[in-house]
Amino acid sequence: MNRLVLITGGSGFIGLHLTEQLLKSGWDVVSMDLQPLPLEAFQDRFPGKVEAILGDVADEQSFGPLRSRRMDVIFHLAGNANVPKSVEDPVMDLRSNVLGTVNVLEFARRTGAKKLVFPSSSSVYRPGTLLPIPETAAVQASSPYGAAKIACENYCRAYFQCYGLDTIVLRFFNVYGPGMQRWVIYDIVQKLVRDRNRLVLLGDGRQVREYLYVDDAVSALMLAAERGLAGEVYNAGTGEPITITDLAKEILDEMGMPGTPIEYTMQSWPGDIPAWYADTTKFGLLGFRPSTTRKEGLRRTIGQILESEGHPGL
């Protein structure tokens, strides 16, 4: 008998890639998402293989059709993933992330789910902490999004402590890849599609980040489900930092525009953090090894973005 998995936010960027890999691995997949159009595309992509449910995790009634189902694993990917939007509307972010997570945990507890994997974010760490950042570093929100993720992590831990629910938290560091529709790599490519003669970057370009390709993020989720220890937190990243300026230059090279001048706004959005990248030693002990180089990941990602925008030969 195949194992049964629920993916909340299953028609999203990471969710689609995770679904594809789980199906290849022989899992039975149930996907819950609040957006109807992606779900239709979902059925086209995986005809007859995925049970798709329209629902909002922040509304407990959405779980009604699943009350009699006992999940082997729940991957809780649903929720707001946009930091600037959380600054604009913190109540929306609270509802989407915190209330949604508590509802998923309650569903897992009441139905006897065996395990829940929650992808958190590097945004939980206190700005200015020692780099590379270990899981033991202090957490302190610099945005409503970060505050919500900290709360969600604490609820996961509380459900483990109080109810024995097997919860594992992954702190992702900037996931990218084909199918992404926002964040810095996508934004840079879109700017260059509109204007090949200049590239304007937010801030001063010295912000330091690392980037995890989506296939490796999926591998991290599945590894956490298979080998992660209950109640534990793991960093999921590459441990390979790069400045935004150098990232932009790599994108320019890949797009055949190495001489394009780069300009800077010298201002960024509220909640932006100057530098963060992961110490991945702990997760590495479970066997996590990202396999996609940034060069290859950027090639695949840029190619998909250009093709989807009708610019395959740019």
C-alpha cells in the first residue's frame, strides 16, 4: 500500500515540484490550495494522479473532506511567502501563516497524522548574527513575516511536546528555480527583458544571500520526512554566499549581456537583512547534499522564465 501525503499549498512553486517527485517515488498525493486556477493546471499536469482539494488552511472547514484520512506525512507549504507584503498587511500574514499553521497542526493531531514537515525561513534569525548561521543562533523577527514564522515554529514544537506529534522544521534559504514568479532572480530577469541597456538593483548591491535550487529544496523536504528527528530544526541551504551584485553579473552572463551597466537605488524595502547564509552542518549529518550548481540552476531558471514570457531567443 502506497504512503499517503498531504501537501498544503500544493499548486505553488515548491509544491508542484514536490508533487512531481513524490509521485515518482510512489506516494499517493492529496493537494490543498486556495487558488482554483492552479488546481486546474495541476490536474492537467498530473491527470488522475493527484487528489486536488480547493481550500484555505486558515479556514478549518476546509479540512472537512479529509477528516477521515490519516496522513503518513503532511508537508505544510501553504501561507504567505512575501516579506514586503507582510509589512504592508501584517494581519493578512498572521492569518495566512500562523492561523493556517495551527489549523494544519490541529488537523494532524486529531486525525493521527504520523509526521508533519514545516518549511520555515532564514528570516527568523536575528539580523547581525554570526555568519554562517547555525540553527542555535538567536531568532528575532525583522518583519511580520519573520515573526509569523517564529510563531509557527514554536507551535510545531509545542504540538510535539504536548501531543507527541512528529514535527520537523526546515529553515530554507532563498529557494529558486523554474516556476518561480517573484523574488530577486525573477525580478532581475524581468527587468532585463524590459530593458537590455541598464539594470537597477534595490539597495547597494552588497547584500549577501545564498540560493537553493528547487529540486534540492524538494530533496530536503523528503529527507526531513524520511530521516528528520521529531522536534528538530534544520537549516536547508547551500552554504555558498554571494552578493546581489555578483548574482546579477552571473545572470547577465547567462543572458548574454555581460556589459550591461548596473545601477543602485541605495534603498531597500523595510525588513530587508544585509547578510545571511547558512551553516548546514546539522542537516548534512542526515545526508543532505545539494546537487545543482548555481550556474546550472540559473541556466534552467532563466530559460524557463524567458520561454514563459515568450522570449526564448533573448
